[in-house]
Amino acid sequence: MAGQAAPDLWALESWVTPGNILTMLGIAVALYIFGHKLIDGQLNDAKDRADIKRQLQAQTAFDAYQARLRGLNRRLDDFFGSAKGYLAFDRCLSIAFLYPIFLFVMAWIGGAGGTLATLRVLPDLGSLPDRLFYAVLLAGLGGVWFLLLRNLDRLGNPVERVLWWLARLDEATAPLMTRRIIKGAAFAGFVAFAVAFAGAVAFAFAFAPAGVGVGAVVVGFAFAVAFAAAAAAADGVAFAFVIALFVFYVGLPVLNALLDFASWGVTRFFLNRIASHESGRRVWLWLALELVLDLAAAVGFLVFLAVLLPFAISLANLAFSAAGLPTVNWRAHLDAAEQAPFPKGVLVIGMLMTTLIPTALHLTIGLAALPTAFHRSARDLAGYIPDHPAPIEPASKRQEIVHELLYRRVWLLPAAFVTAGFFALLAYLFAISFEPFWELLVSLARWSGSLVG
């Protein structure tokens, strides 16, 4: 399969097909329309408008950096709530619960087999463009599920009455419990559906209301138990699939979420510190120091995760073995990842790298802000944005502001490449000074697993 991917990647005729061309055009148009609508919505929102005005008014590179981080802080507060609160952990759990599915699909796009415990989950498509086209269709399916999940409150009223009658709950408790149960079931239902039909755009569901993450893990655990009971009279392949589903899509996401929760907490602490700094000569030194500390914490959580996951799987294997159930051959996954990091190692590597995401996001958004500080004409546009909720006049200036903001979004792409290059450089320097960082993680994983047996 891997041998076929390279020719398909470089063969022009495999890309220039009506389906692929229409797909790419559709993506480009959707991004352009979505970008315009997103910015229009932000200009109509009081808080977003204030953030935009601060960004346009930035006089120095640090002012631009700080303005973007303040906007990022506000959005993180809206999404995660308090860094130490239950909602923040629930968000991490919601993402971690579906993250393995996203990685599984990405590995399949890159040429992996698309099987889980010898059971084929994704179709055996030979060419890379075909897999991409199929993934785009699945992304559309994921969007439909997202819309359904966002509107599930409308389906809750009949169920609320039944729950209230059965459990004799007070009227204030029944609606809350119903929403969490329905949304948790729908969330986990999507996981079961996604594992069977390839998943897709799982990250979108992290934006569902609070309580979904825990509810999804509980219902997902129930699915695994139910599947195990249904497979009690079946062969070992069915059992192996159930065990793999439970470990990779229920158990490990909880551990991932714990470390991600800690990593986001550290990054948000430093983001708030940087956002409060006064501009001055030493401000870049403080920024560099805080970035180093943030990165060190993220790497520390990554290393701890590399030790924790094999240890947890080995403990689970002891329980499975004692119960007469198949065990998870995690060492085979690790060996495959060591021999071919892409695509076979995407699932393993991706689950370890989640603790780096907060720091990478900080770097990417901060770097994207630096070039915009030298766009002096943007400061004039800031004067056309009123502080009070009123339309931007004239309309031509509103369009200029929208185009300016679209231009600033474009800088996110090179900033992301610079951030990726920075992490690659750090890995290279570590490799020439000590040993390849990936080999260190593999050694730690094997050592951790050997502690249990």
C-alpha cells in the first residue's frame, strides 16, 4: 500500500479528476465565505470588536503580539472557563475522546491499513486522492452530526418528562440531567458510528455544551461493555476489537485528558502573565523566559504521558488476562510506530504530542501577529471602529477592515510552519546532543510497560 502512495502522490492525472477539482473548489469557496461571515460576526460583537480595535491600533511588534494574546485569552476563557475548573477538564476530555478517531483517519489517509485489531474499519482505497476525497465526504457527515448535536435541546422535552416521572426528580434537575444524558449518548453514539464509518471532523464536537465529555466516556464505556457481552459467544476477533475499542477510545483518552488539562493550565497561566506585561526593553527577555518555561512543562507532560500510557495498558492487560479476555498488544503498535512513524505511528505519536498543542498555539498566534505591526495603514482603519455598538461607516471602510483581517489570518499559515520548524529544530539539537527524542520516548515506554510485565 505504501509503495502505491508515492506514485499516486506525484502523478498529475490522479489528482486532476472532476471529483477532486470540485472538492478543492468547494473547500476554497467555503473557507472564503466562512472567513467573511466569521469576521462580520466579530465586528458585530462588542468584545470581538474591542479585540480587533486593539490589534489594529498596535504601535510596536510587542503591542501586536500582546493584543493577539489578549484576544486568545478571552476565547480560551469562553471555551474552557476557569483553568482549574470542571468545565476545562470536560473540554479536554471531549477533545481527547474523539482525538484518536481523528488520528486513525489521518493515518489511513497517509497509507495505513485502516484496521483495528484485524477488523477493517475503513475501506481499502489505493490512491491518496481517493482517500482524501472520501475523507472530505466524511467531514461533511461529521458536520451534519455537529448540527444535530447543537440542536439536541429541542429533542429533550419528552425525555425530560419521562425522567421526571420515573426518577421523581425535581423540575430543576430533570432538564439538566436530560441534556447531559442525551448529549453524552449522542456524543458517544457518534464515536461508535465514526469507528464503524471512519469518523471525521471529530474536533468540532468539542464545542458542545459542558457535561458532554464525561457523559461520552460513561456511555462509551457502556458501549464497550455491551459489545463485550454481545460478543461473549463470538470468536476472538470480536473480543479483540472490543478490547481495542475500550482501551484506545475510552481508557486512554481519560489519561490524555488529565495531562492535557495540566498543559493547558500552565500555558494559560503564562499567557495571562504575558498579556499583562508593560512594554519595555526587557519585555522580550521575560517573554522568552516564560516561553521556555511553558515549553519545558509541555515536554515534561509529554514524557510523563509516554511513561503513563504503556503502564496503564499493561495494568489493563493484567485484568483482561485474569478475566480470560484478549490483551492489547501495545508493543506491536509501538514497534510499527518506531519503524514507520508516518503513517503507522500517527496514532501513537499523535496521542503523545497533545500536551504540546497549547504551547504551539501560543507560538503560532503570537508569531502571526508580528508582521502585522508594520502594516501602518491598519491604524487608520481602527479609527472607523466605534467603541459603542454602531455600524461602521462608511460601508467601504468596513470592507477594508474585513480584508485587513483576512490578510492577518493568512499569516497564521507561515507562522504554523515556523512553529513546526522550531519544534523540529529542538528535536534535531536534542538528537545530536544526546539521542533522538523519539527513541528516548520509545525506551521510556518499553521500560514503563516492563514494570508491570
